[in-house]
Amino acid sequence: MTADAARPNDDSANTPASGALAASPFLLACRRRPVPHTPVWFMRQAGRSLPEYLRVREGVPMLESCTRPDMIVEITMQPVRRYAVDAAIFFSDIMVPLKAIGVDLDIKPGVGPVIADPIRTAADLDALRPLVPDDVPYVTEAVQGLAGELGTTPLIGFAGGPFTLASYLIEGGPSKNHERTKAMMYGAPELWASLLDRLADLTIAFLKVQVAAGASAVQLFDSWVGAVAAVDYRESVLPHTRRIFAAMEPLGVPRIHFGVGTGELLGPMGEAGADVVGVDWRVPLDEAVSRVEPGKALQGNLDPAILFAPWEIVERRARDVLARGRTAEGHIFNLGHGVLPSTDPDVLARLADLVHEASTEDRLQ
């Protein structure tokens, strides 16, 4: 079934968005409704690949930049000004809600999130108190400002997924093998479940703040969950992810689910309750269609490294993604992961234009 097939009985169309915003190609594609062209946005479109971002962030630590509404608005808007993207992504970090509730952490350049006191015992869970809107007033202020400035361009709010947040908390920082994380998941399942319960509550609260302030969609980045086998995902991660998406359902905004290296998890990830399943570059979209249950749109999935190849290669591969995306019930063009820091912004601009032009041509044929 193609992205142009209407879904008159799709309950996800019941959304607070209205008027011109509700007619945005991005939101329509999320709901598997007809679109004038394939919508496009890029994960990490606001960030280190933009010289204007580097100028604004100069001398400002990452976590501080995520608590300054003026900076959040400016950085979120930068790629919208540069590229013909169909959605903006809120500038923040998945560690922000943890920092907001008092977890002692920092994001160190060249390393990533570092936790001063990793969570390894039941007593350590006391550090994870519930998040309330007053913990993140800068998020509310920035989202409200962006909702007004973006006009008919939707804003995507986001949060980190339970496995990824748990891994940072347990390991104390980034990990290639997630050995301590898996040791808890396998060897202390009750502690693991308690930890993920708290993280799910934290994520739900953080996403609700963003939607209440004006975000038009949300994306859950469970970036490192691809390290888990499918059977363990179903048993130890899926119940918590499903609870997050279920809590978001009454808010009426599209929900996107994404992870890296999750080709073998696309089936159960599709069962978690999101409206859109993100696919990284390792699985062709027409293959992903057969792995994800019906009733889902797909997002992806050009390899970010392709953008360093000659333009004729970029164009050929992008057109291939578009062709395969037409086999899905809805398709949002994106990269298979985030924009790499040394990516040429002009190539991204050219790619966004190509997606619109090529997909419009296809619909006219």
C-alpha cells in the first residue's frame, strides 16, 4: 500500500493540530495520509555541521545551551532557515531530564554523557525522582517560542528511550558492549524493571511538557537498543517502551520510534505503539515494510556517510530510498542516523530539494 492511500478510519488523525499546520506533509505522512511530496527532515539537522551553530555554541557547554531558551530557539531554527525541511527538531539532549531532576552528570566533548554516580543497586534508584514541569521551565518557554516562530512547520519534541538512558546510567558513560547494563538486565531483572519503570515515567513527563507547550510530534530515540537481542527486547525493554507510547496516545500527536542497528528489532519496535518506525540505513525500506506490522509509517533511511560521495551517487541513492519508501503506508525521508559533524550543509540543502522535486514528479506521473 502506498503513502498516497487515504486512511479515513485512522484514529491517529484525531489531533490537536488544525488548519495549515494539520495539512503539513510531515504530519500527513505520519498519519499515512496523502501528501503532495515526500516530507523530509534530518536527525541532528541542528548541530555541528552548521557554522552558525558553532558560532552560537562557542564557549557554552552543551547542557547549559539546552537550558537557555533563546539559544534553543535560535539553534532549532537554523536548519529551518537553511533547508527546505518539513519539520524542525527541538534542540535539546536526551540527558536533559536526568540533569533536571538532580542526577550528577556532564556531557564531555569528545566523550559524551558521563555520570558521576552510576546506578548499580536498588538504593541508587532514589536519585531518580519524578520530573515535574517546573523542573524544565526553559523547555516550556523555548517550545512556546518556537511554536509561534515556526508557523506551519511542525516541531518535533523528543526524549531518550529506556534502554539507552539506562545504559548511560549503569555504565557511567558511553559503552561499546553495554556489559554492566546487560548484566543487570539478565542477572537482576527486578532491579532492571524498577529502573526502566522510573525512566519511562521520566520520559513520559518530559514529552508531555513539550507537547503541552506546542510540539506537534514526538520522537523516542532509543539509540543503543540495537545491542539487545529480539527475545530480550520483548521481555525486558518493550513493556516499558509500550507504556511510554500508550501514555502519549491521548495527546493526539504522531509518535516516532527510532534506534540504531535495530534491523532485527523492527518487528517488536513496531508493536511498541508508535505511529512511525524509524529505520537505519542497514535495512532497505521495502524490506522494513515486511518486518513492521501494518498500520505504521516508516522514516529513513539514507546512509549519512553517502553525503560525502559525489553528488551523482547521493542523488541515485536518495532516489532509491524514495522508490523503496513508496512501498510503505507512509514515508518520511530522513537519514539512517544523525547528520555527521563534517557534512557539507550545501549537500543537505540540495538533498532536501531533491526529495521534494523527485517525489512530486513521481506523484504527477
